[in-house]
Amino acid sequence: MSETPAISIKNLSFSYGSTPVLTAADLSIRPGEFNYIVGPNGGGKSTLLKLILGLIQPDYGKIEVFGRSPRSVRARIGYTPQQIQFDPKFPITVKEVVLMGRLTGRWGRGYTNLDIQIAELSIEEMEMSEFKEAPFSELSGGQRQRVLIARSLAVSPDLLLLDEPTANLDAETEDKLLKVINNLKGEMTILMVSHNPEYVYGSVESVICVNKQIAVHPTTGVTEATIIKSFGDNVRIINHDHSCSITDED
Amino acid sequence: MSDFLTTMFDPSISFLKYALIAGLLSSFAFGIVGTYVVSRRISYIAGAISHSVLGGIGIGLYLQVHYNSAWFNPMTGAFASAMVSALIIGYVTRHGNQREDTVIGAIWAIGMAVGLLFIARTPGYIDPMSYLFGNILMITQTDLWLIAGLDAVIVIIAILFYNTLQAISFDEEFAYLRGINVNFFFLLLLCLTAMTIVVLVRIVGIVMVIALLTLPAGTAGILTKKLSQMMIIAILLCMVYTTIGLSFSYINDFPTGPTIILISGIFYILAVAVSSWRKKGKQF
């Protein structure tokens, strides 16, 4: 008997009004895989995550998460959005943000001791224990991203979706955060949108290129030519002195 | 000051005692709901709801005088119009394809226009000023029970659904993914705001209710970065403002509502100034 895929997308199309975002897309991800999603701005990366989360519905095609509709398994999904969506002045502490991962739809349910314990473990895993009582508004960009990932981990997810967790971070902070995310490999299925596909090639199973359509490449097969093909012509390769190559959109 | 205290403790004079109790009791509603209004950034929605209340009050007065209506009086009219406005704004925000700010502005202005037209057509002299600016000294014992009842409802909901309301106010999308009915809780928040406004219009009036919903909570937001603490500080500040405002206005024969608002405003400006000064000190 074949294993139920973590994510199964068949012939999926989605458009915002008359603007097509994804067309006839197919994708299958096995449980436990760690995959990267790359592609140009407006190519449909974040839309793909929202479809997998069931926040928006496809025009055509089918999405299944662990063999069921996204909406019915949303409690098993941890999601870290781009931090730009938050009110930076909202009065909330790090621990309270992470505890949100333990919320359920049950009316009037408070947080249990187990919820608090899981939240604190998630904070610890993201190396943020010393800030757990700190206001979320007073953290740096990188620290906030760690907290939001800790919130997703507090869900105890089977599937973790990360939407550009390293966007707007300096190189050093980005590197540190990616190392922490890499440590989660094997514990759950991970799908991470990135503007920079260079960093974790060594540990991801495959790179999913999204630009209206979906193309999956094993990491060994991703070359500069593949990236240029996926991103289109507006990509240049920058060769650094320390002999790494970075794709960049014009 | 001694005049104020003598009147306050005179057993034969109740209006000042009632006013003080009303101020202290309403501080709970203002502190808790105001904190959500400020942190969820829905003060414009609260403003529209409070101004639309005049429409219900006008219709209530008209029916009461013309048709001797016992059940539809200014208070029930205010309640109905506040709830209808809250639900319309809530629906448009969620599902409508109209601009949210246009709808808020329309409800704000139409509510007031309806109220003033009905008041103009109501026989006898009715002073719209008492509804627009309130009069805490006219509070009756029945009003006190009403405010206490409202406080009880708000405190129970605030405690029972604290985590949920905090989550939908901070990150609605994530709350939805955790199985929370975000539309329902957003409407619940608007209905709580509407209820608070209706009862508290008696104290500071339609025009200034928004100030007591936002200024104490805004000041509390400068003093703390935690939602629950913000609520407690806002309640305490509101108690201080209404007590000082009441005594100051009584001693100097000023209108009470505007005095309370002015004191709240001064404290808020001071808090902003001190906070900005301290931040500047850290930068240089």
C-alpha cells in the first residue's frame, strides 16, 4: 500500500480576478520531506501556501493534505507568515504569541499546564528563552521570526509552512535562523518559501520552482540554468569572492 | 473640596454618590473594551457606532411622545441602533465589497441626521445637548444597575474569551487556522463595543464616549506592553479620571463630561510626552 502524501496537488489553477496565478499545477510531497519553494515575486509562492492552508480555494483542481481537505487538517499545520503583516505596537509578550499555537476552536478553553510547557519548549528550541516575557514589539526582526516559528512549533505540527522567514534579515541573522530551521528536519514535513535558494541545498530534498506552474527539482539537479529558467530573464548571477553564487531579481 | 465631600456623604443627597458610583463602575467597561478598541485599532468603528446611537435615541423619543410607546424608548432605541450599526460595519468589513471607511462615515453621519430629524419632529422641548454630551449627575439607581449588569457581561466575556480575543486582535489569519470562528468573535467584539457605548452615553454623551474608550487605554498602552495589564491600568486610570473630573467639575461648576475628558486628554498627552522624551534620551 502506497504512503499517503503529505501534500497532493492535482491540476490546480487559481487566479485573483482575471489574473492567473497558478495554472494546471501538480505537486506531491512525501511525509517528512524538507522542501524549498522558490520563484519570482508574483509567481504564486505565497498563494500556493494559502491554498495548502485552505485560506483560499482553487478555481480548478484538487488539494489534499495528509489525504484530506486542507480545512479539515488545519490543526496539524504550523504556519509562519511574513512578519510584515503584524501590528508592531500590539501589546503582547513572546510567551503569549507562542501560546497562540495551542489555541483550539473550543469555546472558553484556557491554556493548560501542558500547553504552557509545550510553548516554553518551542521557545527554547528557537533559542529565545531569555526573551519569553519580553514584549514582542521590542524584538529585532530576526528574533520576531524565531518567535513566530516557535508559535508554529507549539502547534506540534505534522506539516510546517514557512513564508519567507528570512526576508529582510541581514546575512548573519539569516544564516543563524536557517541553521535553527534545519535542525527541525525529520521531525515534520517542512515547506519553506524563500527568495534565496542558496542556503540549505545540502539538507533539502528538493526545490519547488513556482512561476505560474510548479516544477520540482531534486537539489542535485538545481543549477544556475535551472534557476534562470524558473525565474525568467530578470535574474542575474552574482559571483562573490568567496565563490558562492546568488540569484537576484532585477 | 469640603463642599464636595459634604455633599458626597450627605445621606439625603444621592445624585453625586450615584455619579461617582457610575463613574467607578463604568471604568470596568471602558478599561476592558477600550483596550480592545485601541489595540485592535477600531476606534473609528467605535466612533461611528456611538454617533449612530443618536438615530435610535431620536426614534425612541419620537415614538414615546407620539405613540406613548412604553417598550421603544430612547434607551432601547439607542441599543437597537448601536447593535444594527455594529453588525452592518462588521458585515461590510468581512464580506462587503464597499470601502470600509466610506461605510463607517455613512453610518456615522446618517445616524446623527436621523436622530436630529426625529428630535426636531418630537413635540415639546428636548435638548439634544444632553444626549450629545451626557450628564453624569442625572444618573439614576436604575442606570447604576444597568451599568453593573453591563460590567458583569463584559468581565465574564473578557475572562472567558481572553485568549481568543487576543488572538483575533493580533493575528486573525493564524487564529482562523487554529479553528477559531474569527468572524463571530470580531462581531462579538463590535457588539461589546456597542453595548458599552449605549450605557456610557449617559455619562459622557455620544460625542465624547469615544474619548473615554481610547484615552485611558491609550495611556495604559504607553505604560505596559501586555494586554491584560493594559486592561487593569486602563480601568484604574478611568477611575482616577472620573473621580477627579467629577470633584473638579462640582467644585468649579463645570460640565462634568468635558472635564473628565479634558483630564483624560491631559494625562494622555503627558504620557506621550514623557515616553517620547525617554525614547529620545535612549537614542542620543
